[in-house]
Amino acid sequence: MTHDIANPMNRRSMLKTLGAGLGLAGAGTLAGVTPVLGAGTFKVTLQLGWLPTNGILGEVAADKLGYFAEEGLELEVIPGGPNIDGVASVASGRAKLGQISSSPSLMLARSAGIPVKCIAAGYQQHPFTYFSLKKNPVRTPQDLIGKKVATNGTARILLRALLAANGIAEDQVEVSVMGSDMNPLLTGQVDVVTGWKTNVNALEVLGEDRVDMTLWDAGVKLYANPYYVTEKTLASHPEQVTGMIRAIARGWGWVHENPEKAVDILVSRFPNMDRDSEMKAVEMALAYTFNENTAKAGWGVMTRENWQAQIDSYEALGQFAKGAPSVDEVMTLEVLERTQAARPVYG
């Protein structure tokens, strides 16, 4: 599976692209909370934007351990695909809680007048990475000058943001569009290819000669796997929204302490997944989930300052056709504050 991330800004098809772009072919998910008549619980439909990945280890573990049940919730995971429109489902009320792969999707949606708001960040740093080989390495943004870079079509905006953040003119880099195939790098057709660092299967072909430069380290600091709701859901179902985030946070805390068992739960629930590959990826997923920020403020933490920097970056690149949204329109810390005691503080 591949993950690509970027700016989907054909305005007429924005909702469709927001669901599948910006990463998103692999990590975007959405979850809806709907009442189970007569059961006294709420059914949580977790609709994935793509096939299940290690990005839902915490959710699956939380379900297996009964954390959702303790909140009066029942979890159902629905695999998705490239045509899943997560933002539209949440915005329409068909889903009450969502998770999408990359934070810019929410900024762009909000700018377009869609009243969604981020409530927690699943990955503290985005895994989007620029891959090269040791014989022609790209270790810093300046190393991109004069190079041929192949990236997903929707991820070209990320390269523009990276170049702008580092004072590099766009005409100093040759860009081409790629799919999920990493072979153009091996055959010398290009000098750099892109993808998610957590996608261990796709990256195996590059072997030990691989050199990584993450988008985050290159100065573009996006969140991945952010959770979001509409303003209406935040007001109408505060207990359910709080319970969902609390259960997921506890689940990820358990995964931190029991990574191998967590992989077994994931593979048991989705038998088509490869256990060996998931075992290789689980520590990396945890490294993106927990860092020095979560050690201080707990799982899911995010900051207004980081969101403002993201908004400023996209505004400078002319990505908001209807004007840049404010930080308060894009995110809120209230759900994190309500769940503070339950959110693990690993780092």
C-alpha cells in the first residue's frame, strides 16, 4: 500500500480528494458514532480510507481489551479504498468522528467552508519522506538542488513547501509524477522518490543503501492521522467524542507496552496482513505516536503554534482559495483536556 500526501485542490472535487489524497491512500480513516437502538450503547463505525494498517493498532487493541465497551461504545472497522471521502462523510453527519492521514486536509476543508475541527493528533510527526541512495544521497534540503524528484501528484505541494521553507527556487529541482513503484530510483531514472517511512513493504526494494530525509526534518512540520469532528458533533455528542478519544488513547498506551501482542491482535482481526512486516513496522509507528511532546502532555497532544505554522505555510503558497482559516476554526484542545487523565505520557 502506498501513502501520498498533498494539496488536492480541484475545488469541485475537493471533498473526494481530501478523503484519498494527502497521504492518504493508506492512513486516512473516519469513524462514525451512531446509536444502537435498544442496546444502550453507541456503535462506532470506523471507516478506513484504505486497507487496514498499523495506523489503527491502538483502536484495534482498545476494542479487543474492552476499552470501547467501557465507554458504552461498540467498534466496527470498515476497510476503505481510493474513492472513500472521509471529510464528506463526517461533514454530512453520516460519520461523527474522523481520522485523516494529514493535517493540511483539515485546513483546506475548513477554508472551503466545511465545519470540521481537529481534536487530537495521532502521529506527532508526519512519516512522509524523501528517499535516495547512498551513491547519490539527499540528506538535507540543499542536496535537492539539481536533482530529479519523483513524487505523487498530490504531494507536489509538499515539495513546494519544503523548497520554500529552505529558500530553494522551484526551478532548481526537476519534478516528475510517480505511483507506488520505487524502481525508478534503483534504475537511475530519478534521484529521489517519496513515500511514507512506515510503509516497510514498499521500501524493502531499496535495501540497505536507502537514505532518508523526512518532511518534518526538512522543515515542514505536519501532523499525521489527526482526529476530527464537526462543530455540531462536538456540541451534540461530547460524551461520545470524549469516550472515543479516551479509548483510543488507552489502546495506544497498551500497544506501547505490548507491541508484539498488539500486532497479533491486528493480524488476527485482519488475516490478510503480514505479521512479519507488521512487526518490522510497529516500533516505527510507536516512534511517530510517542515522542518528547507526549512524554509531557500525553498521547494525541498538539499545539496551536504548530497549526498556525502550517496555516501560514499553505497560505504563503496560495492554497486557500477562500482565505486562510483561523487556528480556532481548524482545531480545539478541549477534548484533549477532558481526556488528560487517560492519555498515556510515554515518550
